[in-house]
Amino acid sequence: MRSANSTFQPFFWKSKCIQLNKGLFQQTISLAHLVEQLTINQSVTGSTPVAKQQSWNNKMTWKLFLDDIRFPEDVKYYYKSYKNIVICRSMDDAIWCVEHYGLPDFISFDHDLADTHYISNDGEKTGYTFAKWFCDYIIDNNLKLPNNFEYYVHSMNPVGAKNISAYMENFLNIYSRTF
């Protein structure tokens, strides 16, 4: 298994998927959507990530997999399709993806990310803090969740997993009554 600090080279992962680097940001997306993203990014007007997200959110569906070490195939969960899974190794990577790609239709959460994410001037950067950020982002920007939005918590930390699940369930209950 690869360590969180190793440098990843682009490689094909599952059928028609490629992993790319953006600094420490690693993602897995289908090649067809890579071309579509590049085309869309060139045609989007507005400079804020929210403006980008609102202008092409309906054109791309994707799944967010937040884990510092594991890959989707390492987790005992059926992801229906391994197409358009974006692997984020940190909370910052996950935030960047949501701001630039729009809201995912599925999120798989790990709680305990690399130890360096706990030593930060910004406080803890865990799967739980990302879940809180994600819910606040939707409310603050008055965004609509994708139809059939789902999440899964694959964390091995039972307390962290319970916290993420409880927070997401509370948010989804309130969200479903509001929208």
C-alpha cells in the first residue's frame, strides 16, 4: 500500500480512469470527463468557485472519496461504479474539489486523516471537520444537493465515524424539510 507522502505518477486505475496530481492533490476521474472538464473550465465565466460550480454543476456527476491512504477498492463498500471517483487525501483537497467541481452525488468519509492534518493553525482537519464544512458550504451558498445524494463512512475510528454519521444525518433531515 502506498504511503500518504509518496509521490504519485499518473496511472490508469480501473477502467478508463486516470490519477492526476495537483501538488498534493490527487484525483481519479474518467478520461472522457477530463476532456469535458477542460472544455467547461474554459467556457465558465465568473471568478469565484461558487460561480463555477453553479454554471456547470449539472454537467458532471462525481463521487468524493476522502482518505489519506486507502483507495475505494480497499474499502468494503460497493461504489456502484468506479467511474468519476475523485480521491482526496486531505480536507483541503476535498474543499478544493467541491469548490471547483460542484457538489458530489456521493461522499465516502474517513475520519482520521494523516497526522500532519492535526498539527495546523486552522485546527483539526479530519473527515468530521470536512463534513461540517460541506454542510455549511451548502447552507451558506444556498446550494441544492444532487438528486439521490448519498454518503458512507468507512472510517476505522468508531467515535469519529459515529460523529460524521450523526452530523450528516442531522443535516440531511433538516435539509430535506427545508428544500
